[in-house]
Amino acid sequence: VQVVESGGGMVQPGGSLTLSCTASGFSVRPYAMNWYRQAPGQERELVAKITLIRGTTTYAESVKGRFTITKDSRKIAAYLQMNELNPADTGVYYCSAETSNEYWGRGVQVTVSS
């Protein structure tokens, strides 16, 4: 099983980034994919979740209206469009795919700084 994130980087406050996550090697198709983030010295928090059949989404309050999670139904993939970024959004962003277990990627760094 592999979960791979891409698209991190550095952006100025007010800017945008899109993160991508692809998953492969599953014998059972995951039912949801998630984006988490972890800021330095803080616990990992769930940012956004999407179910892969219905596309039902859930967001952390801190990102509602700014972040959008989408999926690609043709493959096991999820994307996180992040707009109006601010320094509090800085951290390592992790993708996970859920079956009866949760499988994690290695994470990508997002830095919001002027």
C-alpha cells in the first residue's frame, strides 16, 4: 500500500496551494480519504475528509470557506485546494486513506510566510 502526497511549498499570506494525494496497492478500496496537518509543537489535526463514494465532505472550523477537498472517482485520489492561506496554516500536511485501517503518507511541508 502506498499513499503519496505532493504539491507542498512556500506561499505568501493570502496565496493559494493545491495538494494532491494518490493511493495504490489496496485489496479493498478505501471508503474515505483525509488531509491532516501538524504544526511545530502541536498535535496532528484533521483538516478535511471526503468519502470516496458519495463525496461527503467534512472540514475543520479553521479552514471552512477557504479549503476545498475533492476526489477523483477514477482512481484513489484526493486533492486539497487551499485559498487565503495565512501563517497559522503552516505545517506538515498528511494524507490518509481509510479502510478498516488508516494508511498514511509521509507528508508535505506547507509554509505560509512573507
